[in-house]
Amino acid sequence: MQISVRKFESGERYVFLLNDDGIPDFWVTHFVSTRLRMNKAWTSIEQYLKDIKHFKLWEAINNRDLFGEIYQGKVPSRKDISDIQEHCRYSSAAFGQRPLGKISDMGKFYLSAVQDKPTVSMQHFLTRIAHIAEFLHFIGQEHIKHKPTAAKLFDELDVMKKRLKSNLPKARLKKRSLDIVNIPNDAFEDFVEVAKFNSEINPFKNPAVRLRNYIIVQTFYETGIRRSELVALQISDIGSEIDSPTLTVQRRHDNKDDPRKREPTAKTLGRSLPISNELRSLYYSYIKKYRIKTKMSKTHPCIFVSHQGRNGKYQTGEPIEVDTVNKLFNKIKSVNPERFFFISPHQFRHNTNDKLSEMIDKIRKEVAEEVKRLESAGRLEEAKQYANENTITEQRELEIRAELNGHVSLDSGRHYLKRTALKQANVIRRKMHELLNHKAFSCEY
């Protein structure tokens, strides 16, 4: 089985799970059309299909057809549920196929006997179980809804769904890691320095690629934008304001002007992000000098395109993929693997929020000093009014982060508050170590 993405004339991306004969699986397609299509992005639907495909692998390994069994009145037992849960802990890479000469039977799988079997993360495991439970429950009901015993079987399917999602670790499906990787700020500065198009140690040779990649890195550095948001940027998203240039992140799900089947979509809300005048000038330079020379430059509005030199001419011009960004980061990291080891586009997002925390702390300090000055001068009412108008409270800070990061919920910004608090705690702890009377010393023993 394989997952396939199709782009319709309307621009909608539809994801199919294809059987071995290349035909979309009927019941999976029915589940997608009925339950997911209207309120899920294609990227979310694709994750559902990956998890359903993993469940189908369990059926193939055990030579089972659960929906056929449910139709006959046999709902999965406790042991079946336990086996499915155990199966979901493993990555698909943990399962091999027995060699059968020249004939390949896709039903003959086995769990590798290797000690270190690849498993998935806890979040992935819990999400996989939730998706499979939803699929089994819905399609199970669809199979039996016209049977005389439907009411009884519906109750049994409710119990099955509850059992499938029970006895699991108590953790939220979307709980974020605190991401405690402590990357020095100057490491990000050095990374940008290497990425500059005129850098002597820039690892890219093609001048168009050099400029494009530098603009990408500088955009991450200035805005903390997400990868999918960056590769989805269009020329019209570059603000025309001379004094306050911006990049606008827009939600364009199922955009028919984007030729990519796997269209990058914005995870967060649309928003305008301030950028420097210099960065905007670089965008225009890239578009006018290099992008326009590509073969497909007039067929789509996406800013960043692929470049392949051939006898001095540019033959491509398709919009780049998210993976292109990952590859260019890895290429730059290869210049200094040890120093740049933990740097990624998402770490630039954290770095931007750390700088935001530093700026907010600075403003808070300046406001407090001004309030103190006014109070010392006996201007108490003026001091109170100034404090009310200019103090950045925690609530206001969360609102600022939500605006800049595109968060729907203010609580999403608390993740960055915790990370900043952790960094501050580490600084305080180091200062405490400096004041210790007894310090560790090296000696031979």
C-alpha cells in the first residue's frame, strides 16, 4: 500500500491510500471524505493515512480482516486490542518481509528479531492509537449500521474504542517538549555569517543558489518564521511600505496557483512580520536578477525556486520544497559540524523568541526606572499613568508573542516563557557556583 496526493483543478489536495493494485482503498477513502476532508488540512489527513496504513500492516501480518469480522458480529477482543497497541509502538522499519524467492507476498511480514527494534516517540504512539481508534470505530459502524443487531454492536464498538485508548501513558497528545538545547547566541550569528552570499566559506557555488539560501537564512534569523510558511511565500507577500517593510504570512490552503502537489501550508495564523530594509532589497534583487531567468518563473507566484545551471542558463524554477530548506541547512552545518550541530530552522524560531524575551526585559527595566524617577520627583499620578500605559504584563507579553508567532491560543506562548525561565535559572545557578566557598579542583589519583 502507498499514500498518494492528487491536486484537483480547484486547487484542493486530496490524499489517497492506494492498495497494491494502485486503486484507492474504498473504506479509507470513505473515512477521509466523510470525517476528515471538511475540517482537516491535507497534511493532517496524510498522517491519519500513515497510521491507518500501519494498522493495515498489523492485519496483513496476522492474516486478519477486522471489518469482515465486525460484520459477522465479532468485535476485536481485549487481546486483539493489546496486540494492536503493541504493534503501534514500533516504527514500520521494525517490520521486514520474508524472502520468498521471486514471488513477493505482501502479507508475509515478521517483527525483526534485532534487539534494538526502532520505536516511535510517545507523542507519535498516542496520536497513532487515537487515529486508528477513530477509524476502526467509524468504519465498523458503517459496516453494520443496516444489520438487525446494529444497536448491540454499536455499544460493543464504543467499548472497543474506549479500551483501545485506555491503559496508555498519561500524556497529552500534543504536549511539547521544553526543548532545553542551549545554543549560544553567537552560534546563530556565525551560521548567518557563513550563509552570506559573499562569504568565502559559503559551501554553495551557484550565485543564484547562494543569494536564495542567504535570504532564506536571514529571514529565519529576523522573523522566526516556520519552514512551511517560508517556502509558501509569494511575491505579493513582500510589503510595499518604504518605512516599515514586512513579509506577510497567509493561509492559502488548497491554492490552485501553487503547482506543488504537497502544498506547504501555514500551521499558525496569518500575520505581517517586520523585516529590515536590507532584507527586502535582497528579495527584490533575487527576484529580478535570478528568479526571472528560470524557465517556470511566470507559471507560479512562489518566491523561492530551484536553480539548475546548464551552460549558463537556468532550466528549472519550480517552487522549492520544505526538504530543500533542510538540505541547505545541513550543507551550511557541514562547514562547522560541532558548532552548528543543534542549529535548525526551528531553533531559529526559538532564538527569535529568546531575543524577544531579552527586549521585553529591557523595556520592563526602562519603564521601572522611569516610574521610579517620576515618583522621586513627586509626580505620583504621572508615574501611575506611565506605568499603566507602558508596563508589559505577562498577559501582554503572551499577546505580543501570539501576534508575532501566529498562535491561535495565548497559552502557546507559555512554552517560550518556560524556556526563557530555564535559561535564566541556568545563569543564576552559574553565578551561585562562582560564590561557592568549596570549588571542585582537579588532582591526580
